[in-house]
Amino acid sequence: GAGVSQTPSNKVTEKGKYVELRCDPISGHTALYWYRQSLGQGPEFLIYFQGTGAADDSGLPNDRFFAVRPEGSVSTLKIQRTERGDSAVYLCASTPRAGLGEQFFGPGTRLTVL
Amino acid sequence: DAKTTQPPSMDCAEGRAANLPCNHSTISGNEYVYWYRQIHSQGPQYIIHGLKNNETNEMASLIITEDRKSSTLILPHATLRDTAVYYCIVRVAGNNDMRFGAGTRLTVKP
């Protein structure tokens, strides 16, 4: 596909469990972003990658959240010891390069922590 | 990045122009105005951006006031498919995160 894809589309888990959310950016895009969107609010920045390295992780809420992009393409957002407050839609976006260009968003993963 | 203020909701009749306002009174000289929209259950979609000149593309027009403290996104002939939440974002060139507010929920009615 030509767009950003995210899997799974929906994830239901129990409090305390570990989850991984995957993002496949548009081929060739070097910059990748993760956002979190709670109900009724706009997306909230979490972390940004340029290539394989996390260039800015200032939006990660705490050390239970971690993201990797080992080969500079696919990225995985990892959440340890999930809490009910982590329930949200997790959005991924990519751009051809970092900076000014428009960000292309995926459809998101809806995470529900019971 | 500067803060933006948008009305929480607006209605528009199908076929008419939708004019969505945004205030960004603390905008700096190197900050651009971006507009995205989010249709229900989808990720945000880029619409348009500008620095100080008015801009137009196939989706919309962006009018920025001379003092750059406010802007208006214009959808010239709104359709039912334009029903969405519209976000106005002010962003410094080179900044890699975008600060979304709550946006304006536009409802296009038949």
C-alpha cells in the first residue's frame, strides 16, 4: 500500500500487561512520529525518529513507554505494565525527511486497557 | 510553538463555503500556520499551510491576516464528506512535532 499502515487496528488488553504497536511508514520516508489521541482531544506528540535514532522523545509520558526503529523503517511502540489511563488511539505519521513537510498519518491503533 | 484558539464547533450548509477561523495572536515571525483535518476514525490529513501570503490548493484556501495574528481556512463548496474536526497548528520551521489543540468540529448539513 502507498500509505502509512498500523497494526493491529484494535488492541484490548488487561491492566498490567505488555503491548506492542507497529507502524509501517511510507517507503522511503526517513522521519517517523508517534502520537497519542484521547477521546475528544487532538493528537499529542510522543516521540520522533530520524532514521534509526529517536531524535526527540520528550512527549513520552513515563518510562513505561518505549519505541524502537531498528532498521530505519518499521517502528514499534512498546508499553509496559499498561494502565487504564493508557487507553487511547495511537497514531503514527511519516515524512520524507524531518522538518517542515506535511506529515502523513496512519489510521491509528485503538488501545483499550481493561 | 504559539498557541491557537478555534471555536469548538461550526455548522455549514452543503454547497456553501465553510470559513473556519483560527486565532494565533502570539505567533512568531518564523512560525507557519498549518491546517489538518480528521474524519471520524481516521488519522489526521494535511490540508494546507502558509507563512504570510494567502495560499490555495485543490482542497482549500488559507487567508492569513496582515499582522498574522489570525487566519481563516476556506472550503469553497462544502460537501457532506468535509464533516470532520479541523485543526489549526502553528509550527516553527524545522520543528518535528506538531501541537494539536482540540480543533473545530465542522458539520456539513444537507
